[in-house]
Amino acid sequence: MMREIKNILVLTLLVGLVSSPAFAQPETPVSEWTGKTILLVGAHPDDDSNSYGTLSMLQENGNEVYVLLMTTGNVGTKDPDMTRDRLAKIRRGEELRALNEIGIPEENYINLGYNDGMLEFTDRKEVVRRLVKWYRKLKPDVLFAFDPGYGYQKWLKADHRRASYLAVDAARAAEWRLIFPGQITQDGLEKHWIQEYMFYSGVEEDKNTWVDISGKHADRKFNAVSKHVSQFSSAWEDYNGSNLEAEDLPTEDRNEFLDKMRSRVYDNKKDGTTVEGFRYYKGIPDGIGHRRH
Ligand SMILES: [Zn+2]
């Protein structure tokens, strides 16, 4: 009996070793992607942060990674003395410093400059046209975007809700030559079909891909999220100075902030491993929200 238990234990250990990586993956696991163009689309500076570990890995593995955010993030503050212009500059600086931590250069950051909180009310056709132009120009193989939902509508807060639809609506439009045809006939671009999608911020049970970011990519993610001082530290209520970094905060605030960021990165675990979870989809954009049985 003891021997049988021992055998089962050994077998379990072996299976565990052989089947690593243990998490569901696309046909080619994300950790093996190389030579791809990756574009993450979000609404605000920091919307990319839950993907920082995966983006860090992809950048290091020889993919070209771009981040496109639609708004400047110019209203998210409780500081009574903050202005929109000043906050937009602060958020840009924080975003660029964060991307630098994961190896993404400044020229790969695109911001469409819309006002924070107002995406819902912007001219949708105009935003889609601009997104389509970027898709046709960069020709991404993989699009990271807010998950608009899968077989239902996922309720996301205003800008995120709008960003989720804008990103995929533009993906659909980009592949049709006769939509925004001037981009093709006059600007010299080509229609482009984005075939792979990594949706973030979706419902937990719809996630089908987990990227093991443990080790250096999680550490870089921690360094990167810790650049967003104006959103998650005491500077949210009182931004005292310019280009604030964690070390500029009073000791107690700094420790509290860094603990929060540490937990955000390292407590996101699956079976004891630090991960980032996504809903991966491959195919024509028309099927992004369809549940297939
Ligand atoms: Zn956001």
C-alpha cells in the first residue's frame, strides 16, 4: 500500500514536470512567439499595466511591441489643485517610464489625445478611422484589447467599455479595402487583417490563456507599475512636485504604495505561479464575441 502511494506520488511529480508549462496556451505558446508585431490598445495610461509581464516577455523575445492609448488620462485625480494639462503631461511621463522598464521605446507609444472620461461621447467614426490607419500602418499580428465580452456584453467602466468596441470595430474595418478607402488609394496603406487577439480585463471564466511571467518579467512589471505614482499613491490626492517617482514619496506613503503594487503583480497567481490571464481568439474579427459550442 505504501509503495503504491509512493508510486502515485512519483508519477504525479513526473507528470507535473513533463506537462510544464501547465497553463492553457494558443497552438504556439505565447512564450514562444517571436517576429510578431504586437499592438496593445487601451483607453488610459496604465490600461496596459496588467499585460506588462507578457509585453516584457514578447519584447525580449524579438517581437515588435506597440502601445496605443486613446486618452491622455487627464482627469483621474482627487488633487483639488491639479489641472488637465498638467495631469496629461504627468501621465505621459509615467507611461513612458513604465514602458521603458519593460523595454518598449518611446517611439512605440502612441496616444490619440482624447479627453479622459469622454470616449463615450467622441465621434466614433473618427476614432475608428484613426485606429484603422494605425492598424494598416503597423500591421499587427496580435491585438491586445479590453475584452468586449464573449456571448454577452461585458460591463466595463465608460472609457474601457467604449475602447473595447472601438478596438475591435477598427480591426474589422481595417480588413475591408472599401472602408476608409482613401487610406489605401491616397496614403499608400494596405488593408490589414489582424488574426490573433489577446483580450484583457475580461470575465475570469472566459480566460483561456495564462502567461507565466514569474521571475524577471514579473519583476520588470513591478518596476513598471510602480511608475504610475499619480494613480495609486498618496499623489493621487496631493501631487506635490514634478515627475514624481516612488522614492519621492514620504516613507510611509511609499511603502504603502509599493506594497499595493507588489501585491497587484505577485498575488496574481495560478497554481502558485505568477501569471497574466487573457482570452485568446484567432480568426476573423466577426467572431470575437461569438460563443461557439
Ligand atoms: Zn483605464
